[in-house]
Amino acid sequence: MHAFPRHHPNTTARARPHATGRGLARLAAVFVLALATGCAVTPPPQAFDPWSEAFAANWVRLSPERATFSQYFRGAEQDALDSQLSPQTTERREREQALAREGLAMLDRYLASSLSPDQRTAALTMQWSLQRSLAGAEFEDLAFPFNQLGGLQVRSVNLLTQSHPLRRPGDVQSYLSRLSQLPARVDEAIARSRASAARGVLPPRFILERARGQLEAFLQAEPSDNLFVTALASRTEKMADLSVQDRSLALQRAQTLVTDGVRPAFERALALLNELHPRTTDDAGLWRLPGGDRAYAQALAANTTTRMTAEEIHSVGLREVARIESEMDRLLKTLGRSQGSVRERMAALRTELQPAASPDPRPMLLARYADYVRETQERAAPLFNIKPRAPVIVQRVPALTERTASAYYTTPTPDGSRPGIFWAPLPGPTFNVMGMKSLAVHEAVPGHHFQLALQQEQAGLPRWRQQRIFGGGSAHAEGWALYAERLAIEQGWYEGDPHSLLGALDAQLFRARRLVVDTGLHAKRWTRQQAIDYGIPVSEVERYVVNPGQACAYMIGMLHILALRDEAKTALGPKFTLPAFHDVVLKTGSVPLDVLSDVVRQWVKAGGPAA
């Protein structure tokens, strides 16, 4: 998966002036003024680019965290945003909805004008994103503000310990400013949770307990050993221009903020969870909440970018599970393993392949991941004409979230200060050794790294598309990463390594089972235990509970890309080449699946590789 993303997932300079220059920016401003005063005017297509850049910048300004992840601006404005935390208030969310409505009104007018194909792709992508934002706003309060994956107690730690820039002394002050605001943000999230609980909107008991465990772990450390203090210490140890005295004062200030503000706020959050606990149940799906059925339909639409129903997705999952298990059964039999179900035989094989517990195998496994990334970069070379310039490295997921985290990818900074990072969780005590190569393909090469880092480097795209301020949701991103896994199988990257091939097929099976389980939980009233019994790990089941529909994006997205590839191959015949097809998909960047379909079909109509 990718991060906020890592998503998830995961900055650069301010939005550069568009190539059309100041004259077009003035033209766009005149057009917006005319609309505001009620004049009926037709927007000139050449005004779309500067308008979209300006609108995207305003959208980024609503979220200091988004600005930090993307480093969207420069100078004083970026520094100011890097020192803030978004309020967890209704007022802030209403401002975002108002801006979305304003943007959609403008896009309707632009889409009625004679935009170029690239502009139309951009406009449709922005329109889809804003529509999804408004459609999801109605159900935003159904999410638990302290869930174990994206709750404030997790986001704040990941932001400050990983993503907040610490390049120069001014960044240290921004770090301390954010740390000082964190108690207020926690209290706002507590108020939001109480308001939801008053309406009967409560998390499942097991989700509350996961979040409670994280808060308890956070509070165990003394202030001097708190993550916010130790991260600041380690990340400023070699900072140029930061004197020993100033660093010492900053660490003292961080410790004081943790002691006097952050810890008491986290204690208040823990008290809230303890208070709510007796009122929770183990019912898992959205169906349990008021408006839950409509909320799940919206979640599926947002994550798959399709109009598929829960029942249709469930059926696709069952079909794919049967197909992949049949393929795995044949391969297992070639290894002399014919007794028991596919799941039982794979479990036995995993046990046999476990590394020795001592010495700690994690350094060896991280090194193996790095080897796999290097290998896949060599194997991918003939299949892609364009590749990202930025490097990619492997790092272990931070300890606070490792036990509940999935692997994820964060994008590099365009200024080269941070590479793309494939974050690998290694909580132990057992490890999925067979699936390591396939995971490296998915998160790094040619999966998320090729896709997301390359999009960031596409000089021909507007800055907001490079940075995925508006994009195609999970279906395009995760669909591509799963397509990369499928591509590795098709291209024989596992020849001579049947265990890794089984791991790759098992990863595909896992994504097919997700379709069944996600729809089962939220539309068919499956219990958490039913989902686990179907073959999904506990942490993954709990991820689907708090992030409905996202697990469906992978397989639905991959199947759509495969269908487009087959369509193009049939239409182009001998003119079709894989590298050219990959170029089209990757150069287009993150878009909804129907927009991707239009782009690929236009490419085919124009002659394919010759175009």
C-alpha cells in the first residue's frame, strides 16, 4: 500500500508558475471574478491550467499536514504550514466542503469548454476527487478518531517522528510548535468522539482495545524517553547550524511539552476509551451504524472508482479465490505437497521456512528485502521505457505501529533530501519469508515506487497532479502495484524459486480473499471471527473494519488494468508492446479507472506506440 500518504503512505518547492505565465493567471482571475459577479461567461480553455494550480494550492492550505508531506510551497508560507496541526473541528471540515463546492462549479464550466485531452483528464480527475470528498463528508463521523491505523495518536507520531522536515534550526522550532498544539488537537478529537458516541456511533470493542493498547504503550515511557523527544534527539544529532546549546534547549522544551501537555492529553484520550469500552460490542461492519449501508456504498465507490455493488465485488472475489487456489494447488503438488487444503499446506511450508529465532533475523530480512529491490530493478529494465530517477530504500516500520501496520511506501522528496521508502513491518515472532519478493515488487519496483515517484517527476503534469493532491484514489495506485505483482509472475521472475512463486500467488490470493471479507464484514454482517477463519490475519481484518472498501481497490484496480491491456493488445495486434502500454499508464498518473480507460483508448485510436 502507499501512504498519505501510507497511503498511505509520504516534499518540494512551492507550486511553480505554469508555463503559460502571468498573463493566463490574470485571465483565470478575471474569469473567476466574472463568475462571482454573476456574469454568464464561457471559460477560455487556456485559463484552466492556472486556475487549477491556484485552486489546488488553496486546497493544500487547508491541511498543514498535506503541505508538509508534499512540501508544496516555499519560504515563509511553507514554514508557517510546517508549524501547524489541522484542527479536528467541524468548522475546518465545513471550509473544505465549501471549497470543494466552489471547485466543482468551476469545473462544470471548464468541462463544457474546449479543453485539450490532457486538460480534460486533469479536470475529470479533480472533479472526481472533489465529488468523492463531498459524498464522503456525510459519513465522516462514522470513523473513530482514535482508530489503530489512522487515529490521531498514530498520525501525530508518524508526522513528527518521520515526515516533519528537520533540515535546519527553523524546522526544530516548527516541530516544537506542532508539539505544543497537539494537546488541543487531541481534546478536539475527544470532543468529536463524545459527540459521535452520543448518537450511538461507537467503534467495535476490539478496535477500541487496539487503540487503547497504543495509548498505554505511549504512556509507559518516561518523558525523557518519549518518542517525540527521542525522535527529535536522533534526527537533530548531526544537524548543521544547530549549536549544542540550542539543541539541548530544544530537547528540554520538547520534554516539558510532553510532560505538561502531550502526556496529560493522551491520558484524557485513554480515559475516554476506558469510559466508552462498556458501551461497545464486537459487531464489526458498517451495517451496525446509522446510515451504514449508504456509507459502505460510498466507500466502495471512492476506493474502487467504479459503480460495482458489494454483491458484485463479493462474487468477483469468490471467483478469483477459486482460480488462484487451483493454480497454487498444482504448484504445491509439484513440490510433493498434496495432502490438506491449500491454506493448510501453505501454513506448514511457512513454518518450515521460518528463520532461526537467534540471532535476531530482522537485520538479515531487511537486507534480503534490499536485495530483492535491486534484483527487481534489473528485471524491470526491459519492460519500462521510463523509470524514476529517485532511488528507493527499505526501512523497518517504527515500533509504535509495527504490530498493527501493513507494509507501505512513501514518496521521495523532489529535492532529493529523502528517497522513496518501502516500509517493512517485522514485528515477529514469525515472518512471511515466501512473500518477501512479491512484497518488494508491490511496494517498490515496479510497483508503488515506479508509479508514484515517476508521477512526481513528470514535468509535463501540473504540480498538483505530480503531488497527487487530487488523484484516482486507491484503485489506480493499488491496482498498479498488484498489476506489478502479476507482471512479475507472468515474466518468469520466480523461475527456479517455487517458494517465492507460491508466496507471490498467495499474495494474489490474499487480495482476492479481501474482496470477499471486506464485503462480508460491511454488507453481509460477517463477524470478525468469520473473516479471520476465511484466511485473513487479525491485523488485516481490523484494518478493513476501520477503512471500509480500501481493501477492494487492489484486485478491482488490477483486473481493470489487465482488461485494458488485453483490449489494447487485441486492437493494436503486432504494434502492441508492454513498455509502451506501461508508459501510457504511468505517464497518466493517478486517475479514476474510467479516466484511465479513456486515456488508453485514445492512445489506441491514435496508433498505440506510434502515437
